[in-house]
Amino acid sequence: MLTGLNHLTLSVRDLARSVAFYRDLLGLRLHAHWDRGAYLSAGDLWLCLSLDGQGTAALASPAYTHYAFAISQENFAAFAARLRTAGVAEWQQNNSAGDSLYFLDPDGHQLEAHAGSLAQRLAACRAAPYQGMAFDD
């Protein structure tokens, strides 16, 4: 049912430094940024940087770092039901645009199944921007 990697979300300690690294050094395209995050892309891969501030000086907290797999809207409900029936632990409830299921693998890695795209997320953000959000494209 999963169709590929949808996006990566990385907790970061210094948002401006991280945006500069991914945009200027690695060449990712910046789509939007706000007080606590940014959306970039590399080809079809969507990268979200999320300001965390809970980690050590050397490494941001992994609290919100996770790996999101793409799933079609048509398959989302059945997939979520299958994981819930199997007793797979969920680490967060969805509170963003698009259907998402946030779950743990057996080793505790934070995963997500997301039915949506960067274009859909940006459209939702244009309708209801995050605090301090500005669009770069």
C-alpha cells in the first residue's frame, strides 16, 4: 500500500543555519519558511525543517524527526485500520493538513504514512499560514 518516501522531517536547533545549509549548500528548493520551520524540496522529495530547541548543543532533539511514506488517499483508511488492529503504537496524532498516521516501528523509529503532497500542504498553508510564514516561490 505504501508507494514511496513522502517527506522527511528533521528537528533542527538553528532554523536559519539549517535553511542555508539545505538551500545554499545542498541546492534544495525553498518553498516556504515560518517562525519554527521551513519546507524545501529535492526533486520529488519534500523536506520539512522543524525548530526543536530541546536537544544538546551538538545535535537537535530527535523528538519530531521522522520518516514519512507516501500512501494514496484511497488506501489510507484501510492501512491505518490494519496498523491499529495489529496494535502498532502511535507516537503523535495528526494536526496538519492531509491524512497522516504517525506510528512506531518495532525498534521505536518514528514513521508516518501521509496521503498528500508538498503542493497540497503549501496550499493549506497559504489558506492558514503558520505564525511568521512567508512563501519563497
